[in-house]
Amino acid sequence: MTLTFFNQFLSPSLMGIPLIALAIIIPSMTLLNSSNRWISNRLMTLQEWFINRFTYQLMQPINLNGHKWAMILVALMLFLITMNLLGLLPYTFTPTTQLSLNMAFAIPLWLTTVLIGLLNQPTSSLAHLLPEGTPTLLVPILILIETISLFIRPLALGVRLTANLTAGHLLMQLIATAAFTLINMMPTVALLTSLILFLLTILEVAVAMIQAYVFVLLLSLYLQENV
């Protein structure tokens, strides 16, 4: 039974061909494309409004040099949201439950922000490793701690997204299994369990969107420190 619970996190395959690539491509197909019409439909208008508001909120605290990242961060945000939400549908696979995929997003983007800071403002970037006014005896220790915390950032990004989605999916399957098992023995308890499952599903929809937002927001904060 334990193996069955964790089977949902295995990369699916068909005839020995991994289908994770298909699961990554499909979310981008759900986004609407702009048309040449003067008046867009309601869904397109809502999508454009969401993108514009998110871009404004994300880029507002960042100076003009960091606005070049707007398209990358917005595209990543939309990609993560659609992939997380589609993973909640039955008989689907959520690629963002794989730590390797999340780290493939986190490490290159984090490393790029660090390199930008070292190239454009090396003194300010290195100053983050040692707070002003630090006693001489604590200088090596604080530099070591700040360096470790700097390299932990991409790991925290990937692990946070993976852990939250994995825990939610696993809890939903555990509660669903309990409701299905109790439906013949204790129908009332099974009904209450199904109600809890419904509320948890709503919570997971919110978590899927919030975690995508937090992932991109933290990247924008790292960018803000280095531009």
C-alpha cells in the first residue's frame, strides 16, 4: 500500500518512453494566444489583466536594469501555475513534484542573479557576506555562514516547491483511500472524510498557485539584491 501511494510521483512512461516531456509541454498549450481582433474575449482579457498586474507588482521594487527579467519571470510564473494546477486533475502527473526539475529551474536562475551582481556591482554583492560593524573575531565565522546561506538559496527554492506539492498530493491520496475504504463499514465517517477531502482539494488549488508565486517572488528578491 505504501508503494502504491508513492507511485503517483514516479515519472510515467508509455512503451518505455518517459512522458514527463509531454507533461511539461501541455501546460503551455492551455494559455490563450492574442488575436488580431480589436475586442478580445473575456478569458483573454482576464489573462492579460492578470499578467499585467503580476508584472507590475513584481517589477515595482526592482530598478530599470532588472526589468529585462520581466518576461522570463512572468513566463516561469505562468508555467508553474498551469503545471501545478493540471497536476491536481485525475490521471495526471505533476512534474513539479520532481526535485530534479525544480532544481533545474532554481540553480541556473539563481546563479545568473549572482553573476549579474558580481559583474555589475562586485563591491555591493560581496558586502552582503559581511555585515557592517562586525567584530574582528567574528569576521571568518560570519563570512562562512553568509556564504553557506547564499549557496542554500537554490536548494531552498527547489525543496520548498517539491515538498509542498508532494505533501499535498500524498495527503489527498491518503484521505481518499480512507474514504473509499470506510464507505461500506461507516458511511457517515466516509462522508465526513469526503468533505475533508473536498476542502483539502480547494486548499491544494491555493497552494499550487501560492507556491508558484513564492518561487518567482524569491527569484525577484535575489535579482533585486544584485541589480
